[in-house]
Amino acid sequence: MGTATSEYEQASPHAGSSSLSRKLNLAPLLSLVGVTVVWGGTFVVVKDVTLQTSPVDFLAVRFLIATVVLMSLRPRRLANLSRKKLGHGVLLGLMLCGAYIAQTYGQQYTSASISGFITGLAVVITPVLAGVFLRKRIGLTCWCSVVTATIGLAVMSIRDFTVGFGESLTLLCALFLAIHIVALGEWSKTGDAHTLTVIQLGVVGLVCIALGAPDGITLPTTWSFWIPVIGLAVLATSVAYLVQTWAQARLPASAVAVVLTLEPVFAGVFGVVIDNDELTLRIVIGAVLVLSAMYLAEFRPKSTISSP
């Protein structure tokens, strides 16, 4: 049946050389880390912005602005859009929208720390889904990185843990995120990250408008609202998801899930720096464990494993 490579080498078109493979994957890996830095910083901003309008109205305007920005950069790309790629983009957008809505409403019934931990459980669900639906072998090292990342998130987040309505909604968010990561990893390999990103973001914006329409979309007219929203739309949405789509075409889904657990780490860092949160030993230990998990997922020595 030929030769089956490790997860890392499957993600690279040049798996013959481990050193070349590592170099090729370093750029998307670091780009994805950059995305988690941006997303970690948004927690402070979003908390302030959503005090001025409803979460659904905020998500609608954020994602629609991001969609318009990306469309204006390459307006002719959508003209040659295939029905298959359109379908992929719509499905990805619905998954992403489900994750955002479940997390947003779940946060109203649970603490931010518990929400961050449960959302991070996508790192556990992702390799399971990849193994079940894509029949990809998940190695022992990958599972070690998943467990390490989960323990790190737990150390940072958990103080009092009970499973209620908010926790259930947030777990649904983690499930949607895991499905999105796995599907995006497969469908982004066909190229044209720009078009796929535009469709995803547009779907999220349109669904949120539809959900907010019965009560009317109410948006403040102050600069204290619009400046952060525009920044979130351009940097944390259009640019960030474009980079994620590009990076996922070059990295295995399980590694992507581990890297994305850095988001709550950076959220904690920004909380300490900007919001004067206390830097506790729990945060330090949890952050070290998550960083160790990322090392296991991508920077460990790779080897080729032959299948019978």
C-alpha cells in the first residue's frame, strides 16, 4: 500500500526531507501563532464594545465590514466561483457562526475563565473528528500534545467547575470550532484562501443580521464604538481568518488545534498588561504547558512511518 507519512509530513508537499518540511511549515505555524496573539488581545476590546450593543448586532457589523474589506481587495475573484467552493464556504461560515453564537451566549451564564477552558477543548475534539471522518492516524505524540494543552488550559482556567446551561453552550462552541478546523484543513488545500475566507465571513455576517433583525439592529454612533469595531473587523477578522485559511492548507488539523490554544494564553497576558489582572502562578504554569504542547505538536523531531 505504499508509505504513510507522519501527520507533519502529510501537511507538506515536500515530505521527502524532514529539514525542508520543517522550514516549509515554520511560516504558516508562526503566522497562526500571530493570529492567536491578535485574538487574545480582542478579549479586552470585545468586552468593552459589547457593553454598547447586543452581541449579535456587534458580530453582524464586525463580520460584514470584514467581508466588504476583503471583497474590495480582489473583487473579480468571486466572479469565477465554482458551486463546490461556494458550498464549502457556506458550510464553513455556518460552523464558524455557530461557534461564535454559542460562545457569546454561553458567556452570559458562565465565567470567562471557564468559557476559555471549554472553548479550548476543541484541541481534544479535533483529532478525534479527523481520525473518525478523515481516517487519519493520530500518533501518540499528537495525543500527548493534546493532553498537555488541555491540562494547561485547565490549570489556567478552572477554579469552580459545574456543568450548566452556559457550559453546555460553550461545549457546543468547541464542537463547532473543531468541525471548522478539520473541514477548513481539507477544503483550503484547493488554494484561493481569499475567496474561501470572504464567503465564510459573509455567511457569519448575514446570519447574525437575520438573528438580530426581529429586534432591530441597533448600533451606537460614537467613535468609542466604531474605532474598535473597525479594528476588530479588519485586523482580527479579515486578516486573521485569511491567514488561518492559508496556514491550514499547510498544517495538519490536530497541530492547528494545539496552536490555537495559545489564544487564552495571550488573552491572559493582555489582561495582565492592559486590565491589570493579577499574574498568578496558575497562569504561568498553564502557559508553559500550552507552549510545551505546541512544541510537541510541531517542533518535535518527525519521522516517516511505513504502513503495511
